[in-house]
Amino acid sequence: VKQLDEEPRPVALGELGLDHGRRGLRFTRARQERAFRAQLALARERDLPLVLHVVQAHGRALEILRQDGLPRAGGMVHRWSGPVELVGDYVGLGLHLSFSPAILHTPRLVEAARRTPAPLLLVETDAPDALPAGGAEITPASLPQVIAAVAQARGAPPEAIAALTEANARRLYRLSPA
């Protein structure tokens, strides 16, 4: 196992968070919360951005994030699936929201993408973990479809959304410009 201070250094800590949506998980909610808090502390100690995984636990995740605090480096909510009404809560903490292929078939995600401030907008495929819609396989090659859906939601050209989200990811993960 590589140590966090060895080269190459990690650019983020994740996926971490809470998942109350899956039945049969062997970890209790209390155990998930202890792990989440410990990982948040490590991210703050190392000043690594977070990659958050939150499923059906947004209220509790937000409560813990507010209580414990974020690293200065910030973070992102990966594969945004939360209600539109919570966009402001996460972006109010300075967190980026990342949209996956689910935006192609979920109207509330279109609205969430519209409401996400440009500097906090990201895209991803989450391949191969994202579930396909209509039988289409999700692969990294699906990213242009996600970008096109976000662009349509925001009334912007896909090229502009691609450039914006790349710049946002590079800034968040402290990567050099392209």
C-alpha cells in the first residue's frame, strides 16, 4: 500500500461518504459515519479534495460536513443524484457537483445542472459503475453525451462545457493546465 506522502502523490481522497440506499450492506450507518468522519479528518490533515459518494443520505452527510468541516482543498459530490433543492446546500459549502449519464434520462438532474454555478460544475461517466439507460453501455466514451446534455441544460455549446469542466477539474485536483 502506497503511503499518502510518497510520489506520485494522490490528488484527492475518495470515494467517501454515506450510502443509505443499498440493502444488504454489511456496514451499519453508525460504522459508515465513523469511517466518513475519519476520512474527512485525513482529508483535512493532508488538505486533499474530497470525492463524495452520497446515496439517500444527503441530510446526514451535509450535517456531518458542516459539523466536521471540509479540507481547504474542497471537493466534489460525484455522480450527483440528489434533489434539486440541495444543490445550494452543497455549493454553499464550496463543493463541486459532477453529473453522470443519469442526466440523459432524469429531468431533475437537468435542472440541478442548470443551477450549479459554472465554477463548481463537473462531468463524469462513472463507467463501468453507472447503470445504462435504454440498454446503452456506459463507458468513458459516453462522456461527450454527458457534456452535450449539460450544455443543452445550460444553453451553452458543448465545447464550452467541455473546456469549463476540464478547467474546473484541473483547478480542484491541482493539476497543471492542459
